[in-house]
Amino acid sequence: MGLNTQLMSLSEWREKRFVGKPPSTSTVHRWIKNGDLPAKRIGGMWFVIISEEQNTTGDSLVDAVLQA
């Protein structure tokens, strides 16, 4: 992670990213575990790496092509 890396707490990200009812914390943790959501654990808290999350489409094949 570089100096321009922006982090947002997982709970704040869930509230800001989704309108209405956000996905459960366990669902978001699964996304992190599967590599679908770029995040970093600091101490006991998870933070979404905003600078990387904004550069993804949610489609792993498209994301792989764009990163190549």
C-alpha cells in the first residue's frame, strides 16, 4: 500500500456503498476472504482499501483483463 492509499472502516463502507439494507458483515467478510473486496486488517478491525475497490467492476474476469 502506498502513501495515497485510502482506507474506510468496514461498517462505514457498508453504509455508504449500499442504499437500503447493506449486506451482512459475514457476507462482506466472505468477499474479503475470496479476494472480491480489497481490504486490510489493522488490529482487530477491517478496512476497505478504497483506492483499489473503486478500480474494480465486481466481475473477476473483467477485473483480471483490466489489471493486465
